[in-house]
Amino acid sequence: MKYGARADPSVDMSKNSKLDWVRRWNAPRCHVQAHANSRRTPAQVETQLQTKAKEKKPPTPSESSRLQDQIGFPSPTDPPFKSNSGDGNTEMYTMGIPGPAERFFDNMALPNDNSPVPDILPDLNPMASPLDDGMTWEMIGLGLEEPLPTQEAIDEFHEIYFKYVHPSVPMLHQYRYRAAMGLSPHMRPPVCLRYAIWCLGSNLSERYKGHQEIFYRRARKYAEMDEMKGLGEAFVSVAHAQCWVLIASYEFQMMFFPRAWASVGRAVRLCHMMGLNRLDWDGLDVKQVVGPPRDWTEKEERRRTFWMAYTTDRYASMGTGWPLAVDERDIMTNLPANEENFDKSVEESTITLSASMTPEGAARLSPLAGVVYMASLFGKNLTHLHRPGDDEHDDDLQGVFWKRHRELDNILLKTSLSLPLHLRLPAGIRNPNCVFLNMCIHTSTICLHQAALFKAENKKLPPSLVEQSSTRCLLAAAEVTNIMRLISHLDCRGMNPFINFCLYVAARVFIHMLKKSPDEAEVRSSLDFLLAAMRQFKTTNPLSESFMIQLGLDLQGCGIEDVLQNETHSFTTMARLNMAVRLPSLFTAVQWIEELTKL
């Protein structure tokens, strides 16, 4: 008989049965009645909630402030971290459960002192609702896997970036970027770009020095995640091109040369895909993947993004000798405008790159356009040396090689004579692009004449040519040293990170001069000063350390290591210690530097 069915009276139900048929009949109705009696009225539920709220212990002020900063649940793949003591011990938190922290601190340079790393990634309460504030809505809407830094830290990163980094890489419109940060989450700049900016800002911050590696990895992660969304349309934007330029700049400073080379390629390809290399061309358009700019300021920002990718590509090829990614014959975008007009959205007409090679065009250059101009000359010097033709005839002074040499030398001389007053020193000493422009003029002269010196000695050309090139190299190195003395009182954090390359090239000239004349006191003094300047840059730019190691090896090979001061005697020891810690990076750095000696 089924459960709950009416009992058949014809069936004999004895008293020994396990369940009387009457009890069976009434069992379902008793269960329903008991369930109905257990229900509470709304008044009873409200009374019970108020009683429990009174019994609950209120949070302390410190807990209240901490709970206000909670922004969601962390991801097991990238949990936030905090420092609980001043001895450098850190604990990882995933849903409130401590775990190992070694994964986050592999290959990460923490401060040398015992001061604790500031807690800028907020802790999370696993029992709190994930929808308590706007930051968590942003995490859910944008697909973030970990909480963003605190607003206080973000503000400091922005201040440092726009004060020290932005003047050398001025492709973002500062005021529009800051205004966009106050919009709704889906209208803010991409997360990958924000993390790239925070990475460069924390790298120059004494308080948040230990966080740049985490921000760097997150910037790459979210940039690569955007590439995998949909059919690839999510990452085709100017902001993503800017992100890869900033990532490449950081990777060069940290000596991640293979990654930097690939990141530069991504930035260049994005610029080509969006047509940023032909913004000022009125001819037949190619396939367009982004809309037209809304105004002149947005168009200028696109120009600057392309030219920053262009200059970074030139510097990368100069260091490795690998082919250039941007062919100047495909460039139909004018040079960037003046920085003040860009900030104030004042429209300004600019010239093309080819027009800037004339004396009249050089007089119209802005500081950033001057840096682009010198990057172009570096690229021409590279192709002059590494792309020989069939009829070079470098053993004949009237051959193609020496004609190109004289043409490039004349362009450099005319440029130095035609620079407007605001680009000269000391008038433009406060502008890092003006300083870098003047250093690059003399550095390019050294690279050009060192190659001519090498050719002249190998091909047994007239000694007058050798003497002329040696004199030009020495004078250019002395000018680089004078410029460095002129700006020695300025904050090195605001200088272009590639300024170390200029100091390295000038120092190599002094080393070769000391090899021939070890008693030159003035040359020794200039070399000591350049080495001291590179030691100062090393605190914020590890790329300077690789240059110093190579210079130490050059001095040791020349047998003139006694020229160094006591503090600099440890070059060889420093190289051995770093080999044990960062062997692949330094081997790559040395190979990268050895290519420079061919110029």
C-alpha cells in the first residue's frame, strides 16, 4: 500500500502490526499541521533580528576604517598581500586564510632596509557582501581578479608619474586622463594602462618601491587578457598602444630585453593597425579600425602615441642591431606639437619628419619633436652601418659609404647650429626632452665617427681622416660631460631613462683616449664624473648598472683600472655578484651593450 493511501477495511490489521492503519492515515495531516505551527509572523522575525543585532559586538574604529576599503573577493591566482611586521615577513591572504608568499616576491627588488612594505592592497572580509561599494562593481563589470590599490596610493602614483615620467613620455593628455578616472567604471581608462602607470610611479616612489613588480605583471596580464576577448577587437585602442609603450619602457629599465623587444613590436603593430602612422595624409585611406578623432587634442594624442612607439623602436634597434619595425617611408603623420599647447588644447600646425631635416624645419621643432628627430638620426645611422649595399666601396673616400657618412655628419652639424633658443642649453635645462635632445646630438656624432674611425683604420685610409674622427669623438664626449655637469643638481628621476646610453658612449671615448694617453688628467676627471653620475642613476634605473659593468670590464681589459675611485673599484666584484643573482638578464645586457661598440 502506498504511503498516505486510504487503508482497506477488508485487510486484517492486528494489534501486532508495526504501524496502525489509523496512524498511517493521519500521519501526513499531522506533518502539515506541525509545519504550519512552526511558521513565524513578520513581527516575530523583526523582533528576533533586533535581538541578534543588539547581541552582536560593534566593530572597533580600526576595523570600521578597514571595512570601508574592502572592494571584493580576491582571486586564488593573484591574492593581495600585506606586511604584518617590520622584519620583512609577509603573509598572503586568500579568502582570509594565510598562505605562502614566495610566488609574489620572486625576482622582486624589495627595499634594502627593514622598513615594512606599505599596505596599499586592501584586506578583504570574506563574510562581507561583494557589492558594498563602487570599486567592487568595477571589479565585477570589468572582470578584475584582484582588488585595486587604495585611492591614496593611486593618487600618489599619478602624482609621481605625471611629475617625473610623463615629461619624457608625454603621450597622455594629463587632464583628460584624470577626468576619465572619475567616470563610471566602464568609461575609465583600461585597467592594463592604469597598472602600467602605477608600475612606473611606484618604481620612483620610496614608499611603494616594493610594488612595481606586482603592478608590472598585472599590466601585462590584463593587456594579454584583452587580446583574447571576443575576436580581438577589445585591445585595438590608443590606450592599449600607450600601455605597451609604457610596459616596454619599464622592461628596458629593468633589463628585460627580450620582453621589451616584443612589447615594442606590439605597440608598433597596434599603431599601424589603427593608422596612427598616416594621421595627416589626405590620400587613399586604408582599412580603418578606429573612429576619427573628436577634436585636435585627441588627434595630437594619437600622434604622440605613434611617435613614442617610433622612438622606443629606434632605441631598441640601436641597442640590439636588429631590424627597425617602422619604415619612415610609411610615415605620413606630422611631428608632435608643443607641450603647452597640447595641455591647453590649443591647435598648432606642425611639420613632417622629412621637412625637419632642413635648417628651416629644425628651427620649428618642439622639445618632443626634437627627440623624435634625433631618434630618426639614430635609425639612419643604424641602417648606414648595418644595411650595406653591393657598391659600398668603403675603401674609397668617394664611395657610397663615405658619401652617406658626410651627409649624416652635415645634418648633425646643421641641426646643432639651427636649434631655436628654447631648445638650447641652459635655456631649456628644466625640460628633460631638451636635455636629452642636446645629449643625443653629441652621442649620435660619436656613434657616426667611431664607425668612420673603425673603417679608416681597417681600410688603411689617410691618417688625417683618422685624426679628424678622433677629434670629433673627443669633443662630442666633452660636450656630453659638460651637459651632465650642467644638470647635476636636478632630480635624476625626471630624466629620460635612455640618457644612460649617452653617458656610456661618452665614457667609452674617454677610456679609449686613456688607453693611448694614460696621463691625461682632464680625461680622467671627466671619466670619473660620468661614472659618478651613472652610479646616481643606478638607484632608479638598473639599466645604468649594466652599462657600468661593461665599462668596468673595458677598463680592466685596457689595464687602466687604477683610474677609478675606490668606490668604483668593485665593478668586477659587482658583476660577479649580479651574475649569481640575475645571470640571464646580465648576459643579455652584456650582449646588448656589445652591439653598441660596433657603432
